[in-house]
Amino acid sequence: MNIGVVWFRQDLRLEDNPALAQACKQCDSVLCVFIDDPLDQTVSQLGEASRVWLHHSLKALDDSLKKKGNALVCLQGESLAVLQMLISDTGASRIFWNRCYDPVTIERDKQIKTALKECEPSTSNGMLIFEPWENLKGDGTPYRVYTPFWRAAAKQLDERQNLLAPVPTPRTIPAVDTAISGALSGAKPLDALGYLPDKAWPAQMMSHWQVGEAAAKKKLVVFLKGAVTDYDEGRNLPGQTGTSQLSPHLHFGEISPRNVIAKLANGRALAELEGGEETFAKEIVWREFAYCLIFHYPHTIDSPLDKRFERFEWAEDTGEHLRRWQQGLTGVPIVDAGMRELYATGWMHNRVRMIVASYLIKNLLVPWQSGEVWFRDTLVDADLASNAMGWQWTAGSGADAAPFFRVFNPVLQGEKFDKQGDYVRRWVPELSTVTNKYVHKPWELSGAEKQALDYPEPLVDLKETRVRALDAFAKLKGTK
Ligand SMILES: Cc1cc2nc3c(=O)[nH]c(=O)nc-3n(C[C@H](O)[C@H](O)[C@H](O)COP(=O)(O)OP(=O)(O)OC[C@H]3O[C@@H](n4cnc5c(N)ncnc54)[C@H](O)[C@@H]3O)c2cc1C
């Protein structure tokens, strides 16, 4: 009896899961496991919101496996030790997993691969369309500018159709004998992993979401039938559901990016996509760009890619400002709306992510790493690669970044992208009766209306702090 272990990580699905498909093909029975490893950066760097999502996602995976006559075994401990114990308990002869690309996991997995070589570890790409080394410049170095990265990616996708051929869901996933699986030392119920804090907010946050592979597929279908058409414009309007909201599903691998692009293209070449469809394909490929960056420049998780920024003079004693930003109490409506949306739902619209990040970095001069850490703790889609790239993009220190001197004006951004103030009023109810004219700048109200307002005055002056940021940048460039 040839037993194969499938080690699930950020691939919590059955369809287009190469590790699972191979195990089903090559082994008589398959043991599906998840390990809660305190050293596993894909888990231990998870913030509270992500841990809640992970709990529900593992539950959904277990349900899907049960429908196939199998089940998910949850274990806790250092991955290598747990896998060795598993192999000795079950007599498993093979092990399969899909690769992760953050530096700590790569290093840990390398050691496991060597230590378990008698089980011929088989690793696959289940997380990305391209391996980080598959879409490089002609001279073999990584792209640092997005447009040529996208062009080369789209060309490859049109030339290598196999890149977009999702692996079908295995028809059967034969379970190991219950005498073996029932006697596993260390198997734990999912609840015992402790991902769900005993507090009220997880239920409130998760009321905004359906978790798991089936929900992700349904969401994609709905998006492709509707909002994708107007995505070019809709993706900038935080008051509408103009984006797919697939990010947490993609992060935890409930759906693969290959599947998303394949369903979007629906047999067409990428070169044939136009308007919203083309822009959406480009966004999915931004995620690939982020993984390429983290793989080739692993230090960029918490250090600037542009080394000049190591000398940047941030403000001193930023604790109170950071706290007010986190709480959505800066007195700048669109910033506060974004931060409160984040806290309530575990997600924030991309346009608003850029605005709140710019405000923290440039108006408050708080180091971008503090914002990155807060996002990592509170986002359900928190992702080392995309988060670091998003923060460095805003700070001007990353690849293809917005120049530092482009300081978003949150009032103008609000007036442009939330014209009627619907988004701000939804998340900042203190402003629900303020007219459109003042909803993005309530400090300009006067008289009784101002008196009646129960909303903070702006934490800082937007114009003065813009000048302060530009001065700091000029010093960095040596022009001041
Ligand atoms: C400061 C900052 C931090 C961010 N942190 C994260 C993060 O931790 N995790 C995360 O997934 N995204 C992050 N993003 C990128 C982006 O904001 C989200 O991917 C997007 O808002 C998710 O919503 P959606 O699924 O509706 O996106 P859609 O617009 O529907 O896009 C589809 C998918 O494309 C990918 N994508 C879209 N935009 C980007 C982008 N700029 N970079 C990388 N991938 C992208 C995502 O996987 C997304 O789900 C960050 C952006 C900024 C500015």
C-alpha cells in the first residue's frame, strides 16, 4: 500500500492543485495534512484577521475533502518534526506540496526536502502562473518596471497555452485506512489550533465574507458576468463593488490565479482582451510581479528596494499619530473611512489603500513598515509580497514606485473618486448629515453645523505636512 502525504499550505482547494493531483495519481491512498508551525512564516506572520480566515478556509477544505471520502488532518509543531512523525506513524512513502516563495519558507522547505529525501518530495507550482524565475528580462535579471513585465507575461501566456491549463479536481481522493489515520499521534481538531479568538469581532468581520473554494469560484463567475465590464472605471470607486474581492481567496489558494485568468480569457488570447477585462488580467499579473520581487529581492519585505530610503528622516515620536491612523480618527474623512472599513471587514479598497498609505507615510512621516505591519495584522488578504510591494510603491522606495514627491491629496482624491460621499458616510457615520460640498473637508464647515459635528479636527495640516515631506525627500536626494 503506497501512502502519499499532501501537505496543504497556501493552496486550500481541490481544483488546479498540482500537489494533490499528483498524489492521487501516484499513490494508493492520500493523507491530507495541514501543519500549524510556529516557525512557518506563511502562518506565523499571519495577523489576527488572517488567522480567522484561515480557520474558516481549513474548515471549508475539510468539508470538500469529506465529500470525496477523505478529510484534513491538522497537526501542530515544527514542520520537519511533524512530517517525520507522520511518516513513521503511517509508513507513508511519498510527500507532495505546492511551493511558497517567501524567503523563510523557501529555506525551511529546502531543509525538509533534504531531510525527507527517502520520500522523494515532489513540489509543484500551485500559487502562481509563473514561477518567479520564469518571466525575466532577456539578460536573465528580474524586471523592476511593471509594463515590460506584463508584456512579457502576456506574450508567454499566449505562446504557452499550457500555462493556463488548470489541473482538474481529482475524481477520487482515496483515504488511508482509518486504523492508520485514527491512530496518528498529535492530530488535533481544527478548533484546537486556536485561530479563532474568543472575541466578538471575528463573527462581525466574517459576516462580510463567504470562505472557501466554492465561494471563490462563485465570486469569480459573478464578477466576470458583471463588474469586469466597467472595471476600468469601477475599480477606482470605493463606494461601489467594482472589483472582484478575490484577494483573500487568492492569498489562501482557494482559487488559483491560473484558473482566474483561464476563466477570464475563456479560450481567447490575452492580446484579444480589451477594456476592463484587459485591466483585470493586468491586476492579476501585478500579484505575479510582487512574488517575483520578493523572490529576487527578499530583503524588500521590510527594507527599501531603493537603498537611498534607508537614510530617510521620518518624524520622531510617531506613536500617537500611528494610533489615531489605526483607529480611523485622523479627522480626514476618506482616510478614516478606509481605516474603519479595514477594521470592520478585514479588507480595504485598493484606491483607499493608496490614500491611507500616502497619508501615513507622507503627511504623518511614519515609516511605511509600521503601516505594513498594521495591514498585515488586520487584512484578511494580508500577503507578504503584495503588501510590501504596495507600501514600497506608495513610499516611492520600491520597484516601479510612485515618485515620493507625488503626495496624494486626500480631499481631492475623495472628491474625485467618492463624489457623492457615499463611501465616507457609510464608514464614518458622524458625517452622515454633512452635505457633499463638505463631506471630504468638514473642517471648512462653520456656525451651527460645525458646532453639531462630533468628528475630530484634522490631526495635521495637509498643506504644511506636504511641504515637510517634500523637504525630507529633497534632503534624501541631496538637493537640500
Ligand atoms: C499599501 C497597499 C497594501 C496592499 N496590501 C495587499 C495585501 O496585503 N494583499 C493583497 O492581496 N493585495 C494588497 N494590495 C493590493 C491591492 O490593494 C489588493 O490586491 C486589492 O485591493 C484586492 O481587492 P480585489 O481582490 O477586489 O482586487 P481586484 O481589483 O479585483 O484585483 C484582482 C486581484 O489582482 C491582484 N491585485 C490587484 N491589485 C494588485 C496590486 N496592486 N498588487 C498586487 N496584486 C494585486 C489581487 O490578487 C486581487 O485580488 C495592497 C495595495 C496597497 C496600495
